Amino acid sequence: MSMILVIGCGFVGEKAAELFHAQGHDVVGTTHSEVSAWRIGAAHGWRVMPCDVSRVDSVQALRDSIGPVDAVIHCASSGRGGVEMYEKVYLNGMKHLASVFPEAWLLYTSSTSVYSQMDGSTVDETTPADPDRETGRLLRAAEEVALQRGGAVARLAGIYGPGRSFLLKNLLEGKSAIEVCESAPVGRLINQIHVEDAAGALVHLVTKRLAGIWNIVDDAQLTQRVCLERLATLFGVPIPDVRAPDAARKRGWSHKHVSNQKLRDSGWSPMYPDYFTALQNDVALVSSIFAEVDASGETPLPRSENIVLMGLMGCGKSSVGRITARLLGFQFIDTDHLISDAAGCTIPEIFAKEGEQGFRQRESAVLRSLIGTRHAVIATGGGIITRSVNLPLLKHLGFITWLEANVDLLVRRTSGNNDRPLLRGEEPPKQKLESLLLQRGPIYQSMADLRIQTDELTQEESAYGVAESARIFFAKRRSDVGTVD
């Protein structure tokens, strides 16, 4: 077991500290403020302390409190600061850590922005890094502090993950552009890394004591144009306009492919080899960005031209959904059927093997797989709204209709069905359904674009109401927003 000091428990640092802790290491993390140190410390099983790495007295006070350490990882951020903050936090911060913790193995987290190539070439750790901005030169100077001590430099590509994806957020908010110039006529190459893979790479370097320079980037070789066009098609938003590169970028504009081959050869491999794999498999990535866009209120969340049916078991989602699909010429999709097909067994068997939690995870995965679907009626499971991560996805997937029915009617409809695991307990079915309605009803109501009380309606009447309401909804959005296809 080693004593690991993580300076800066931000987006990557906190993940790395948690991984070190999970491996059994003694971890101390730091943040700039006492408030954030308390918040992060309360959420984890390792110590978090305030420290201003730009001040040598603050670093010394930290050393006096925790004693010697085996390794130090500098992950602190300059925030939105410019050259002055870069010098204080990065260069001076590394000098302070090297002098106050002379026994420690040092790892400095730098950036692939130090490669200023603009010709679309592939760069690796042997490629000259000669930044054309003062901020980049300060990063290089901070790198040298670690290298001169026999430590490591991790050059991270653009970091994304749950709650942070400027690429997707800017696209959804209409702020993206495809940047082209003479050296990049079809758009520059983009280099990214998922936060989990970035943190895992830092742990890999520290635990194996891999000195030298290391590029931390995924396997993709995507141009900005290809990536944004694919995202725009997937989420049903306009393809961004073309413009010249932003000359005011803090770390400069470049056009290169950063290679991760050296890191791969050392035994590391990414969980998410490219951005689109992460969109599909990261449970919270897309949902969190949807939630941010929706909460900001600046731009309406894109709504795919589908109809999403929700409600308690027995409310008629499948039967009404099939009729609605026929009326509109849409395909019909039942999420429970997709889950069963993927698992190769029935819903009750999934509950028996994996419990409700396992089923809900499968349900969320199926929901993510439907991103990009158009012209479908989607019947969802009654409990799909119980996971908050699903709610932004449901809202994006289409026009949401809550099919509501009297509990006595629901009991009659479900009494002879043995495929309802939640009704198999000791609690009487009516009591269970009443309890579920009490829990889920407010969520159904808050999510629904349309609420239909089906007790006095035939299935055909309910379907007609859903179909006509959806037609009006999407016609209005086409007129107002222009982002639905």
C-alpha cells in the first residue's frame, strides 16, 4: 500500500483518488477551498484537505499535517484564469510540490495542447512540443519539473464525461461550428478522453511508476466535421455552420491526431475507445448533458419524432401503442420485449437472477439504444421513470403520453398475468398498485405532454387521441424550433 497525494480533486482528480482508494492505497486529496474539501470528503472514504498549491506555505502546512508521501499527482486546475494563473497553479505549484515533498514520485497532468501541429499529422511522445502560446509554454515548463525528478507527464486530450461534454452541449444549444482553414479544409481532428479512462491511466502510470511523457487519448481518429455531422443526425438538430478557427482560444488551435500507442503498449486500454461508444454505454453521459441543456432554458431540448407511452402495468400501453403506430404508420417498440431479447430470457427470469436493480440497469441501456430512433411508438415499463437518469432521455425520445386508469381496472387487467414480478409479493395486488401509483404518479404527471384517463375510452379512442395530439405537437415544434425530423 502506498501513500498517494492527489492535488486537485476536480473532474479527473476525484475519479483518480477514488480508484487509488479502491485499490487499497492511503489517499489524501486536496481542493482549493475548505467547503469543497468537506463536501468531497463527506462523499468518500479518503481524506480531503484544503490546499492552495500556488502558495508554498500552504503546501508546507499540508506536508506538516500528513507527513511524507510515496507519490504526488498534480491535477489542480487554473479555473478560467489566463497566463498569470497558469504560472501560479501549474509551474509554481509543481515547484512547490517538488521542494516540499522531495521523497515523492511526481506525476504532472498536462495537456495535448502542447502539440501545436496544424498539418493533420500524427503526433506521439517523441514529437516536438513547441506551443505557440504563453499558456502552452508554461505547461511545458511545469512538465519539466516532473521530468527532471524522474517522474511522469500525462498529456491529457479533451476530457469529457457525465456532466461535462462541451462537444455535445454546444451542439444542442446551437453554439457549435465546424472550424476549417487551409490546412484543415474538412475540419480539424479532435482528440478526446473519457474521464474514467483518464483517471484509470493516471492510476496505471503511478502504480507502475512509468516515468516520462505519456499521451492520454482514446483510439478515435475523427474530424470535427464528421463528429458533429454524426451527432446532429443522431440527435435531430441542424448541422453546424462552417467558420474560421477561433483565434482567441486560450490554448491555441491545432489540427493533429494524438497517438496513444505508447500507453497501450504499456498495458493500458480505454473503457471507451471513442466518443460514440461512450454515448451508448456510459449510463449518465447523454442524460446529464440533456439535463443541463433543459435546465438552462436557453435552447429547447430536441425532441425526436416518436411517441413515448408511460403508465402503470395494465394501463394499455402495448395495445393502445400498436393501434397508435398503425394510425400514424410508425413502428411499434416495447422496451420490455427489447430487454427480454437482449437478455435471452423473460422479465420474471431477469428479476429472479438479477433483482429489480439488474432489470432497471438493462432498462436504461435499452433506452440509450433508442437514441436516434424516429417515427416509433415506444411502450415503456411502468417503473422506467424511477431512475432519474432515464428522465431526460425519455423527454428527448418523443411526445410523452401518460395512460392513466382506475386501480380497480388495473387489478382486473393484471390479475391473470404471471409476468408481473412486482405483483408477486405478499402485498395484495390492489394495495401494491395503489402504492406504486402514489410513488410514480407525480413523476408521470411532471413528465407527460399528454395525460389520458382511459377508463371510459376504448383502445381505439385512446389511440386516436394520442395520435392526433402528437401530430399537433410535432407540427408546432417544426414551426417553432425547426429541429424535429
